[in-house]
Amino acid sequence: MMSFPRIGRNPVVDPVGARRYTDEAHAITARDVEFSWDGVPLHYVPGEPMATHVINFMHLVLPEGERAMSATLAEALPLIEDERLHEEVVGFVGQEATHAASHKGAREHLAELGMDIEPMSKKMDWLVDRILGDRGLSGRAKRAWLCERLGLFAAMEHYTAVVGEWLLTDPALEKAGMHPMMLDMVRWHGAEEVEHRNVAFDAYMYVDGSYARRVRTALIASLTLILLFLTSMNYLFRTDPSADKGHFWPLQLIRATRRGLVPNIKFLITEIPPYLRPSFHPSQIGDMDVAMRYLAQSPAANRSYRESDS
């Protein structure tokens, strides 16, 4: 594998909250989770097709995106000489691979319930490979493209950490009667997003750290996610075979947002200024204690959904 001299700077770690970089900190590692889809209905947020499909957006988009993210961080590993950050990246890659596999399982379950997911999944696969692959570059072009992808994924991980915190702390979905297995799945995922919120950012700052690139990739990531979200919502609503799904999905989405069942899409814009503060570090967002407490009791992470070996 081609290696490059490290020209970035050491990871900037805010001492408040970034406890993974202390001697007492735990190590990030992929958890052995398993989900049983038996009995999970098509609209697993009862009576809320669009709230359900906002979660389905994760199932539809994340497997390919997290695969590309894992590949990019793995490509950067030889450049990261800091032992602790190297360990963090290895754990991050493992967690992202588990996320992708879990959401792919949810996607397959939706297909069994009559959602024709495959056409959109193939488009996502093509887009990720075409846009976020390594492109067969070499030399300086290879290094520049790696840094660009690290910047994009650092920005996207900021958004997933914000959503992860919302999933952990907002009671609206649970109060609405969301199926407990699916609720556990998204909260487990959200907790791990908070747990590894620093990693992509620190890897970017270590390998490159350009502020101009950070600004550019944040804007590109935000616009890309908005377009993907709106396109996916339209596709998921049209593909939904339920007779009672209602009409005019944008209005349904606005209503679900007002009831607190989904995050306001405006956060993809309003989170840009905090992210672009020169002093910003991901340890400044989210509550690690809340995330770790949830992971300690998550049914899937603790095998409560597994079939008995007997």
C-alpha cells in the first residue's frame, strides 16, 4: 500500500469530554449485535408513515455510505502514527461495518413487506462507488482525494452525532409507540455515533487539517445530505404499498417534524456555523455518559433479542 509523509497536525482534542484520549478511557470496538425482524410492521411508528420513512432513510442510504467511509478511514490508517488515534480508527471502521450490515438487514425486511427498495439501493451503490471511491488515482492526486473524502466524512459524522444525540434523548418516538426492536436499533446506532463522534474529525485533522477544505467539504456534505434526504423521502413514499399512507408527503413530514417525531431538516444548515468554528471539536457535542449508559442496557447489544442456544 502506498504511504505518504504526514503533513497534517496532531489531532486537536478538547480536554472536556474527549475522555477516550486518557489512560482511563475505554476503547472503541464493534459490538456483537443481532436483530430479529419477526413482527416488525411496515409502519413501525404506528400511524406515522413519514416518521417511519425518515428512519427508513437510514436503512436505505447508510449501508453504502458507511462502506465508503470505512474504506476511506482504512486507507488513511497507514498515515496515522499516533497510536491512540490509530486504535480509534480501527474501532470506528469495525463499528461502521456493523452499522451497515444491520441497516442492510432492515432493508431486506422492508423488501419482504412489499417495499421495492432494490432500484434505489442500486443507485446508491453506483453513486457511492462513482463519487466516493478511490478512483484509481496515484501520487499527489491520490493524497488530495483521500483528504477530500476525509473532510466530507468528518462533516457527515458531525451530522450523524447530532442525530444520534437526538435519538438518545428525545422521547417522542417511544411515546408514539415505535416498535421496541426498531427503537433499540436506532438508539444503539445513535449511541455509537456519539461514542465515536471524534474519530473521523481527528483523522482528518491529523492527515490534512486544511481549514479551507473543512469549509468546502462541510458545505458539500450538507447539500448532498439535503438532496439525498428529499429524493429518498419521495422514493420511499411512492414505494410504500400501504393504502392508508395518506397523500402529499411533504405536508406529512412537516407535521411529523412539528410533533417532534423527526429532527428538523434545518439542522443540516444550522449545524454548519458551529462545525466551522476554528475551535470546534466533536467532543463539544453529545453526552458520552448517556451514550454509554444506553449501550450498557441495549437489548440488541446485550443479546436480549437473540434466540436461545438451546
